[in-house]
Amino acid sequence: MATDIPRKEDLKPISEAVCMFVDHGLFISQALRLAEDFKKVYVYTPWETAFPKMTSQVGLGYDELELVDSIFGPWYDSVDVFVFPDINSGHLQQFLVNQGKAVWGCRLGECLELEREGMKEILKALDLPVGKFTHIKGIENLRTFLQEHDGQKHWVKINKWRGTFETFCCEHYKDIEPKLDEVEHKLGPLKHVIEFTVEEDLPDKVEVGTDGFVIDGKQPSQLMAGIEVKDLCYVGKFLKYKDLPEPVRRFNDRMEPVFAAYGYRGWMSSEVRIGKDHVGHMIDGCMRSPSPPNELWQLVYANFSEIIYYGAHGIMVDPEPTAKYGAEVLIHSSWASGNWQPVNIEPEVREFVKLRNSMKINGREYISPMGDGLPEIGAVVGISDESIEDAIDQAFKNAEGVSGYYLDIPKASTQTALEQIAKLEELGLNYFKD
């Protein structure tokens, strides 16, 4: 854990500070948000391969940003804060910390997301419940396991090689067999050595959690917390941390010394499944910007830049809300992963639309084809002081100003989120209720 934390008054004003934003493209909207407050924002997107591609230049064409080929250029000494919204750069972050640089990010705490079974051992040590899981090596052994447990729902997960596949559910082997065939073909001979974590489903539970940040183990005293429908939408409410039900806070509170040991200063989300017994099973940790709802934070946290700038220096700054309720619906395109995706956004709703992997060319915004196979290319946000339902309506209205070839905005998913809130009410854990 870092020491010698400065006072806010000893730091430059943000309007005079320089930011280096390091990202692979998913969170470019955050860089644009930071550019509203910082003197300058550099953007470095790792591009180095034997055959670099122009599509890696995420952020190109936005006048608010300056793209650089490395963090170690003539600008290095002028940078006041390095911002890492994502994982997979923990050692670089720690190197910068060791050089005395202010860094916003998970540092080596990224292992809490990347090493699933190691995380489960930490949960056991903290007397937190861990669901049943099986470690499996090789895809043939995975096939055998799923066939032997046909009719039982399991979740198949992988550690750091997320580009291989995203987590998927299997209840009946015949239904998931084509997915396994695809993964096997993609892996080639690596199919013999790949390792899986297969978790037994936790039925009759509501998935909740916190979406916030950690500064040297400590949580903010207030934040927006909500319900996510995976890869589709999010609805949230701004409230005091202490007003969250204890089963929702339990993971965060017990993990404080672990986060402190890593010198963790960055975004963190938990995914906890809770049932009638009020026992929360932590299923996945997100040691980075969650998407959703980081897109919503950019609008609902008036002091978004201050949270990052001062937090990187070890100073806790509580979020200041612009609204009590928020909602976001993700923008999908099955076309965008392998093709250039133009996105048309009406000027009056532009601030409510947050894009991933975007560039601006000849005045028009495009999503760069990243080849990741994911349909999510951004989100539309709505905020309200009235109610969750009104925030959803505002998001829908803003979505009317977004169009493009093959674009889909799954508005119906918000009904699922409202149903989850109703289940929280049944459990006596509805923190959306005033």
C-alpha cells in the first residue's frame, strides 16, 4: 500500500493536469469524458504486433484527444496521472507506481479477476461462500463432464484468455455442442491444454452487486448501485453505501485488506447471487470498468474526473450525483465486429451516447472492426430524479436519436431488470425503495 498521500491542495488543479489514458478501445468514451476537465488527454492503444493494423487507432479524429504510439515518449514527464480502465496491464501499472507515478487502475489486483480459482481460495479464507466448481483441463474432458451432467445447468468459464470465448451456460449438451465445436476448431492443438472452470448454477437467486471503486481498500461513502441484465442493460440508483443491504456489501467489506495489499486504486464491480437465506455467493469479480454501467457514471457522476485524478493519488473523493436514478441500454451490431460500423447520432443526444472502439473520420463516427465477435458497440443512457421507470424512458427517448446499419438497441431487456428489482422486494433487500 502506498504512503505519503498528498493533500488535494498540493496537487495541480485538474484544468492544468495532463492525463495518459491507456486502453484497448472499449472505454474510449471515458477518455472523451476526461478531456472535458483535464488540460490534455493522451490516448495510447497498444498496437504493437508483427503486422500492425490501422484499425487499432481507436480515438482517431477526436480533437479532444491526442493519440500517441507509446506512454514512454517526450510527453512522459509531463503526465500527471496514468489511467487504466481495463485489466491485463497490471505489471506496467506497478512499474509506473514504482517510478512514483500516480496511477488509476487495479495494479496487480487484476489477478482477482483473471485467476478464478485463486480468487475462490481468497473467498474461502475470508469465510465467504463459494459455490461448487470443477477444474477441467482439455476440451475432451469438458465434453465428458457436460455429457455426464446433462440436464444440470453449469457455467463454463476461462481465466485470462477471454478472447477465446466468453462465459457460456450449458444445461443440455446437445444444445451447446456447436459452441464446443467452434471453440475446439479455434484452439487447434491448444484444445488439449486449455483449462476451464465449470461452476454449478445457483438457482432461485437474484444477481446484485456494487459498481464502484476502491482506494487502498476503502469504498466511497456513496455511489450508484443497480441491476445488470448481462450485455443488454442496467438500471441503478444513487445512494449511501451504508444503505446497501449487508449481504450486498459483505464481499466488499471483507475484501478491504486484500485490495489494500495490492494498493488498488480503481474501478471495481462485484457480481453476487443472493437467495432467501441472504447468503451472497460472489460469482465473478470485475477489477476494471464495468460495462455497463461505466457509461452511465460518465453522466451521473458530476465529478467523474476528480474521482480518478485524486483517487490515483490516494485521495478518496465521493461521487456527486447529477440525478438519483439512471438507466442504460447497450447498442448492438452483429455487423461491427468484422466490418466498419458508421453510427449516426443526433447532436441533441450525443452526450447520452457512449461508444466503444470509435473513431471520427471526415466528421462521421465509426466503430472500428476489432474482430472480437462481440455485438456490443456502446450504450444509450438516461437519467432522472423521479424514478427508475422515468430514467428508462429517458434512455429510450435518447435512443431515438441513434441509427445505423444493423444497429439494435434491446429496450425490452429493461423489463427483465425491473423483474429482478421485484425479486429483491420479495427477499426484503430492495435498495431501490425509498
